[in-house]
Amino acid sequence: MTSVISISGLVKSFGTARALDGLDLDVAAGEVHGFLGPNGSGKSTTIRVLLGLLRADAGSVRLFDGDPWRDAVGLHRRLAYVPGDVTLWPGMSGGEAIDLLGRLQGGLDPARRAELLERFELDPRKKARTYSKGNRQKVALVAALASDAELFVLDEPTSGLDPLKEAAFQEEVRALRAQGRTVLLSSHILAEAENLCDRVSIIRRGRTVQSGSLTELRHLTRTAMTVETARPVPGLAELPGVHGLRSDAGRMRFDVDTDALDAVVGCLAGAGVRSLTSTPPTLEELFLRHYGDAEAEGAGPAAGAGGVPAPAARS
Amino acid sequence: MSGGPSVAGTGTLIRAALRRDRWRLPLWIAGGAALVATQSVSSQALYDSPQDLAAYEASVGSNAASIALAGPPVGLDTVAGAVAFEISSFVILVAALMAMFTTGRHTRGDEEAGRTELLRATRVGRHAPLLAAVAVSALACAAMVPAVAAAGVGTGLPAGGSFLLGASVGAGALVFTGITAVVAQVTASARAVYGMVGGALGIAFVLRAVGDVEGSWVSWTSPIGWAQATHPWSDDRWSPILLCLLVTVGLLAAAGALLDRRDLGSGLLAARPGRASAPPSLASSLGLAVRLHRGALLGWAVALGLLGLVYGGLAGSVETLFADNPEARAFLPDSGSLVDAYLATTLSINALLAGAYAVSAVLRARAEESVGRAEPVLATATSRAAWLAGHGVVALAGASLVLLVAGAAIGAVRAVDTGDGGEFSRLLSASTAYLPAVWVLAGAAVALFGLLPRSASALAWGAVAYVAVVTMFAASLDWPGWVDDASPLAWTPLAPVEEWSAGALAGLTALAGLLLAAGVTGFRRRDLVPG
Ligand SMILES: Nc1ncnc2c1ncn2[C@@H]1O[C@H](COP(=O)(O)OP(=O)(O)OP(=O)(O)O)[C@@H](O)[C@H]1O
Ligand SMILES: [Mg+2]
């Protein structure tokens, strides 16, 4: 598959502070790519370099096989951008801002524009000065989604949206993917990334720490299991890939490396299983592993099993 | 403004505001004091003998043009009185602008940027931001008093009058603190606040000009008139200061009451709904720039047109100007008829104002960049050069328009007054001689924007102030030649007195072109820099 975005070893400093420190990012054509990382990790900075708004200090950045710094205008015709922090012209109405940005980008589809305004319940006649954060974000979203871009660069596009609009947004992204468009979606909202993304890249302090499909990434963490059996299971604790076994009144809880699952299930089979719950790792755990400091590195799966109730609800 | 929880946090806000303004306010104050010191040195050099002073009093004291620009013609029998006459209106203008910007920035400016909302969500009381803004502005006005007094005493003027002049400047500016506090409650955008208070300042200036020329009560309708009614170094009246203080207190009470009647973020004037879709003109970076600049440009054009009418009307009374005082003529070009000399001076003042407009328009691009509105536009198929060109074209064309409107207004009045229709085209074409100097100022602002974005605003306004000071004082002070030469107006033929010189004008135009190119190149090579 061809790459729409390929960044490697990207470095960007502001004065003495290194915002990006050898970042890699690869986005294939037609995929929805999640771009995750804590506050200040460099997501918006990466996107600005990608748009030619900032100049890279080192590393290579390719966008549609062009150089975003030198060929900015030509490349921008093929993409639409929603900034993380949307500021509009206070005296201009939302509808005017949408038309302006759409026309500058190369024109937008009036029918789509009307449909999106309805969908996001945005009043285009209001002056931007009176818009809430969510409404300013909707202006940028409508302008982007009504365009005919190949690539959509969305920097935390839903941070101000209410749950209904968030759901509408997710549907729009799925529709884009169905049409074969590419989406780079930076986000803090894990559920959103889990719902939408084919692949994710997790960055921290200006570096990529994980990248891959959700299935691939799940391999890197452990599944949490709770089992009740009729008879004790000798040797379970010694099985490779089983961690943190605790038992209490015939109930065992432990974490299993994803590639040891088969062996564990085989071992349990002869012991008369009465109940078994298994919760696959979520992005949340990946997040906690990579966001938390070095100490979380060793305790990663345990933290996931003990501290995060979300997965059971979703599996 | 009642005490208690509604003003909780005021002290913290005052400290934060003083920190934010720690460079700005000292510059304004030092600028005001420097004007007084420079005028004092210059006047003492010009009128060093009783004869010179008597000639000065006789000519200037009865001349409508200089009274309209300066103030009431009192105390002209002493050099100190002459200093007060010549400079007080300018220093009061500077101090009033300081008060307007300081009060506006910390009230409506912060509210528009959303900072007030953030603060009010903490334990900051409802009245605290307004009170803090007013307190900071009032402190700055108070600081003008010792600064101006020191400038007077330091250059050898009597202490009592120096102190009274300082107090007049501070008190006049204080009234504009109050006016800004009220206007900031009424309108929802900081830009509109500056526009309306700036308009009020202009009206106050014209009212006092009319009153002073006629010697009538009209001066007493203007806060600038009150501040000048103290007559430092002659009558030494303190009561007008009291009037200023009382009016300020009334204005602040009104601002507090208005604040109670409105919601955070809104004004008292309701925002009208806008259009549901953009007009066809809003489809390019130039269209966007025209849209963003049109209100301010219209305001400047109207203001300079009116100023041109006033200047033109005063030209007739100039015949007697400086007739007996050859040294005072150093202020004016020394050839040609006196009327033409006067007209050349007014045209260069127009050029200065047009240059100020050009700089403000170019800096609008920087404001767009620093609040993040340039980013979504530059992420579309709009090149950096095209985006900057939008603002640059409006700045250059707008400044040219403003200059020519003022020149046309002067010419029209002269044509009517003299019955010679040729005056109109003569003065309009004389005005064109000043265009290249205005373009150089615009070019300098573009170059600063491209190369030094963070300090562009301070440096570009510094350049305007420099050209203004050099134009005002160069002829009367013994500065080294390069100080004068660094101003583009120094290379401009002073039409209609001096001949239109193609060489100098082509040189200035080429310089403007180079500066523009440097700015565009710099902008294309640098990062986008937030505020
Ligand atoms: N123009 C700038 N000048 C100086 N430092 C900057 C600039 N832009 C970003 N930074 C710094 O670079 C780092 C990365 O910032 P960036 O905005 O890319 O983070 P982010 O991942 O988008 O964070 P968030 O999730 O909060 O949006 C931060 O430490 C930030 O303070
Ligand atoms: Mg960000």
C-alpha cells in the first residue's frame, strides 16, 4: 500500500526545548490513522510540520511524495485540515468562514455543506464572536468535510463536541474511509480511536513509542483473566507468560501474554472450569503503559487489570 | 463598584497586568517625558532673547493655525509658557492613548480573548478585572506626573509649573481611562473600543481647537481643554485637575453599573446576525484582507479627510505666521510663500498619519498570525506570499488613498477659498510627492514582520515615532545629520514648496520595494510564530 504520509527521524526544537525528537509516522492511503499522545507530546507540532507551517530541523517528511515545506500550496489542494484550537474572525459569521476556507482550499460542495450544517446543528448566521468552542470546531469541521480532499488532517477535532455530534463525527469518518480517503486523527479520546482507527501511533515526548494496528498492539500487552475451577490447577503459576497470579476461594486472577493464551487455556481445560472472564487489552492500557513513567513499564499489565474497568463493558 | 467578594483577586490581577505591561508602560511614559524635554531644549535655544520671545508671542499667539494645533495662547511671554503652549496637546494625546490602550487591553481585550472567563471561574470577583485594569491605567497616568515634571525641571524650567504640567497630562489621561472603561462595557470587540475611544479623542481635540481659536467656552466641552486650562507657568490653576478627577470618578461608577447589566463576553449593543454564506468577493486572500481592513480604512479615510478640511480652512490665516520671527521659521521650509510653507507642513503631517495607518494595517497580518487565524488559511491552497500580499496591498493602497483624500480635502477648501480651481489639482499632485515615504514605512513594517515577527509591532511603531519626532524637531535641534537622514521624509521634496524630484522619489520607491521583498522572503522562510 502506498504511503500518504511518511515521516522519519523528525526533529523540531523551539529555542532550547526539543518538541520533536526523532519522530516517525507512516500513514497508508485509505486508512484512518490514530495519532495519540499526552498533552505537549508533539502531536500538533508534527501536524504543523506536515502542513509546512513549521520547518523541520532534521529528519525527512513526505506528504503525497512531496515536500510539505517546498510544495505546500500544491499539496494543500489535496488535503483538508481542522486545527486543534480553532480561532475565527470575530466579525464574520460561521457560514462566511466556512465558505472562505472552502473556497481557498479549492471549492466545496454546497449540498454537502447544507447537509453537514444540519447534521452538526450549526447556525451559520451567528457571528464567530458568539460561538462556543464546540461551535467554532464545527465550523472548521464542516469546511473540511464538505471539501473533496484526499487526506483529512484532524487535530483533536471532537474535544469540544457533545456526545451526539461526536457520534455524527464518527459516522462521517467511517463514510470517508468507505470512500477510500485517508484520515490522520489526533486524539485523546481512546474510545474514539478504538472505534475509528485502523492503525494508531502513540507518541511521547516527541518520539514514537508504538505504532501498528490495534491487533498488533494488543499483542504487546496482556489479557486479564478471572477463572473459577472445580479443582486446583497445578503448574499454572509456572507456565511461561502467566503473570501476577492471585487466588482467593477458588477464584484465580492473572494476566497472560497474548501469545501464551493457547497454552493457558489448554492447562485450564482439565480442571473443570466453572466460570471464565477474559478481557482483552485496550488502548487505555497501551496508553497507561506508555504515558506512565518508567515504573509503569514493569507493572503495566497489572495496572491495566486492576485499575481500568472500561474494557469489560466494551468487549 | 461595591467592596467585598465582587472585587476579590484585584490585587493579584493588578500585579499580573503590571508584569505584562512592564515594558510597554515605561515606554509610553518615557515617550511623553521625552517630548517635553525635547520641546524645552528646542524652545530655549530658539527664543533665547526677549526680542525673539516678543516676536514669537506676537506672531504665534494670534495665529489660528498654531492655536488649533497646540492650545490656548497664554503665558507666551516666558519660554516656559511657550513650551507648555507648543507641546502640551501632544503629550496629553500620547498619555490619553496610553490610558486607552492600557484600559482596553485589560478589560475588553482580555474578555474577547477568553482570559477573563478563565479568571472569573476562579475566585476572582465580578468587578475585579475592571477595577484592576482601571487601577493599572491610573497608576500609569499618575506616573506621567513625576516623569513630565522631571523632564521640565531637568531641562531648566521652573519646578512649580513643571509639576502642574505633569499633573495636567496625568489628569487628562485619567479621563480617557474612564471613557475607555465605559466604552469597553458597551461594545463586544476590543477593536471597536479603540475605534470609538480614538474617535472620542479626535472629537475632544477638534472641540478644544475650535474653542481655543475662538477663545470661547467650547474648549470646556473637551477633556483635553480641561487639561490645558491649568495654564502651567502662567496662571497656575489647579481647579481643572479637580474637574478631571470628578468626571473620572463619575465615568468609573457608570462603567461599574454597566458591567452589572451585561453578561460576560457580550456588550450592551447586541450583535446582529450575519450572512449565512459568504459574498462572492470573499474567495481569495486579497478578498479576506479587504474584508478585515475595510472598517478601519474607512475610519482613517474619513478622519484624514476631515483633518484636511480643517487644515485647508486654516491656511488663509497663515499669512501673518512667523512674520517677525525668522528663527521660528526654522520649523517651516524657508522658501516660497508662507502659505505654501504651511501647506507643505500639513502635507507632511498627513504623510506621517498615512504612514501610521500603513503600519497598523501591516501589523494586522502579525495579529492574524499570533492569534492563530493565519494557520487555517495557510493550510489551504494559499501561499504565504499571497496571504501576505493581501494585507500588503491593502496597507499600501489604503495608505495612499488616505493620504490623497487628505490632500484632496485641503485642495478643495483652498480652491473654494481662493476661487482658483487649479489649487485642487496642484495640492493633490503635491500630495503624491509624499507617497514614496509612506510606502517606505509600510515596507519597513513588512520587512520587520517577515524577519523579526516577535518584535515587529514594537519596532514598526518605533519607526513611526522616530519619523514623527525627527519631522517635528529636526529643523530646530542640532542633531547629527544621519539622525535626520534616516527618516524617509527627509528625502521627500517638501511639495508644494520644493520641486517634485523624480530621483529622490524613485530612490524611496525602490527602497520600499526592497523592504517589501525582504519581508516576503523572510516570511516564506520562517516558522509561523504564535503570540
Ligand atoms: N511555537 C512554539 N514555541 C515554543 N514551544 C512550542 C511551540 N509550539 C509548541 N511548543 C512546545 O512543544 C511541545 C509540543 O507541543 P504540541 O502542541 O505539539 O503538543 P500536543 O501533543 O499537540 O499537545 P496537546 O495534546 O495538549 O494539544 C510542547 O512542550 C509545547 O510547549
Ligand atoms: Mg495539540
